[in-house]
Amino acid sequence: MSTSPIERAADSFAAELARHRTGRGLSKKQLATLMGFDPSYVSHVEGRRHRPTEDFARRAEAVLEASGAIWQRYREYDELRHGRSGPHRDPPVPGQWLPPGTGLVVERESATLTHSDEGYHCVIRRELYNAGTEPVTRYLVRVAVDRYPNDPGRSNRHHREHPLTFAELQLEAYRDDGGGREPMHWRAKHDRDAFKEIWLLFENAEGRFPLYPGDRVTIEYAYRVGRDKWGPWFQRAVRLPTRHLSVQLDLPAELDPKVWGAETSLSSEEGPLRTPVQRHDRDGRAIYEWATDDPPLNARYRLQWRFRSLPPDAEPDGAGPDGRVRASDRMRGIGIVQRGDDLLQQPAHQFDLPRQERIARDVVDRLSAVLVRLDELHPFSKGVGIAAPQLGLGWAAALVRPADRAAEPVVLLNPRIVDSAAETDEQYEGCLSFFDHRGLVPRSLRIDVEHAQWDGSRVITSFEYAMARLVAHEIDHLEGHLYVDRMIPGVPLVPVEEYRDTGHPWRY
């Protein structure tokens, strides 16, 4: 017997719920706990034994951050249940397909990158809707360059010597709420050699014009980057709920471009785009277009290309169709042992001090050299540590530096935790030997560590908060553990591309 439309809609809701739950690595019991429901309830909804309720759908949407997908499936079911469906119903708008309080929504984004002899011209156009409860007065945009994306060391050196500047960007921004196009002021937020963050302000010399709840506006901003600072790649990141995203590359046809793409999300590793990039030629230009509807929040879409008419030694960065270099490959490239190596699972050898002082100093010198190199690869705003086993050295030595880069690193020889506070917290940690992910790890807020001096004497040092976490992480390495061994079972790892707190210290 065929099922009714209402039953099919309920099945679609259950399938959408299960897809997002498993994508986040949550069990049914864990999801129910996060939503505040009885542990059996999620199981009953996914098993079609219970029909979804509005409260259940709103909570599931919020907890799983499903970019409106779960909420949309519920609305389809609810409309059929109440007999409100029909061929002439109005299409859903953000106020309907997202739960209240969502905030700013991108109804459509179109991004165009044009290649010319002078460099690259990027134009981003976004149709915004304020689905929140507060007026919006500014909008954050990011500009990142990477001249040699498959050679991070070379790229970092290049941008350090030739930093991107606000002046050369020639940034322009406009708004249009239907009454005409007006310029927008902007203000710098972060200024780094290869990375800029910019606040576009809902104001100009003529006054202020906040985007109030329920209002819509189209903003457009454009900037330029010289060919000496832009490699052959273009990436879009979904940082706000988005209904439609389109990307266009405008490249010289005479250079015979080859274009490919990749995508990542919270629920999947990097893979090819789910739909192909389309090409058509016009007036000597090769136009590549790609689009997607309802992309998941925190998804990233990256297009890359090479010009086949150039000789191999003229290739902009030696990029190949296998995509970008992963974060872990950058660490491996400077000699840091990666997860899976047996040495990371073995306790380190204790130094016999002062007899082995010379060996200990040599190990610490090597750790110090790598610490300097690390600063070229990543902004360690939470502080950074490195243990000897991560360099393939089986000795009980580690360096830990707080978030203040001017501070001297703490040298730990033969350390062990002798006492710790009962108070704990959970924060996301990264690891140089597992740098593609971040994980939520519980740690004590204070630890007392006994460690050796060069002359063999031992002292006890107390560490609190961020330094306690950093030191405990490195001592784990010396005992053959990674931070994943400390995580609560069932809590998913977060891909580094989706981690939102890069550049920010831990919060206490």
C-alpha cells in the first residue's frame, strides 16, 4: 500500500534529522540530552513511531545547526498535516524556514573573480535578510591571499617580504535597499601579511542606516589583488545561513585553463564538488560557473586552476588537481611527527641530569628552532607547546610558550603532574601532530608540576588556566598520549577549517 503525503513528509523529516545527527557524530541519546528531551524520544522520531512537534524541530535545528534543512522538512510536514499545501503557495522566506532569533541570513550570494594582466578583481554581492531581533550595523568580510598554496613555507616567506596592504586592495562597498545604490564606510579589524578582516559599516557620510529585523538589503564589495600575491585558487566559506551560492571565474581562454573544485563541511572530509563546474567561452574569455542551494553552515567550497598553455616552470604554484595542502602536511613539512607514529604512543626517556645535560640542551635547542619556524606557519593566539617525541626524539623534554609571543618559553625536563585542582573546564585544543582537527578536552584549571633543572635538582611549578592546559597537553605527549585520549567518548572532532576560534585566546 502506498503511503500518504503526510507520512512521506514525516519520513523526510526523520531522514533529515538522522543525516545531520550522524554527520555531527552524535548518538540518539547524546542528541536527546543536548535538546533536553527524554533519551528515547529521538529514537522514536527517527523510527517513525512519533511524529515531530514544532518544539522538537526547533531544538533539533538549533542544536545540529542544520542551516534550516530540518526546520524546512518540519514545515513541509506541518503544512500537509494542516492542509495548507498547494501548488500556488508562496515560496518560503527566511523568517519561515529558520527558527526565530537566527540573526543575519544570506538569501543569495554571487562571487566573481576576474583574471587580467594587472591581477585579480573580486566582486562579492550578497542579498541579506535580518531574521534576528536586533538591528545590524556592520558586516564582517575577509580577504585572504596565498601565493603558493601547495608550498606554505614559500608562501609565508613571500607574504612576509611582500605583505598585502589595504591600499592596494582598493576596497569599495555599496548597499542597495531598493532605493538606490549608496557607498558604505569600512573599518579594518585584523591586518596581517596575507589576511585582512574588514567591517563593512551600515553608514556613510550621509548618515547611518541599520538593517532592522525583518528588513532586506543587497550589499556589494569589490577589491583587487596583484598577480604577485594571489595563487590559482578561489574559496567561499559559508559563515551565515545561506539559501543560494554561486561562483564565477573569468579567465583568459588563450591560456587554456583547467579548473577543478573541492568542498569540506563539518560532516565530511575534503572531497570533490558534488556538481561539476560548467564552462562557456565568450569574447576570448573562459567563464566557469558553479552554484549550490542551501549549503550547510561552515561548508567551504574551493575552486583551483592551472593554465595548460604555460610551460611547467611557469606554473603559478605547481598546483595539481589533488587540491590544497592540508594543515597536517604543513606540520609534517617542518619535521613534526604525525598521529599514527609509534613514537607518539610511547613514554619518553627521562634524562639523567646533570650527566646528560649536554644532550638535554641539544634537544631543547632543536625544540626552540622549530618553535620559531611554527610562528611562520600559524597564529598561535592561545599559546603553543612542543614535546621532543613530536620531533622524533624520545626524550622527556618540552617547551611551552604562553599566548604572549614576547614571553620566554617554559622549559620542562622530566616533568610530572603531582597535584591538580578539582575544578575543570572544557576547551578546544589543537595538536601539532594532529593539526587537521580541533577537539573539546576537559582539563584541570590548575596543576602543580615537578620538573628538573639543568643541574638535576627538581622544582615544583604551579600553572593555571591556559598555561595549565598547555603544559598538561605536552606532558601527555611525554607519557604517550594525544588529546583525543582525554576527550569524552562520542564528542566529535571539528575540522580545522570549520573551527571558529582560530586567532582568539581561550576564555576563562
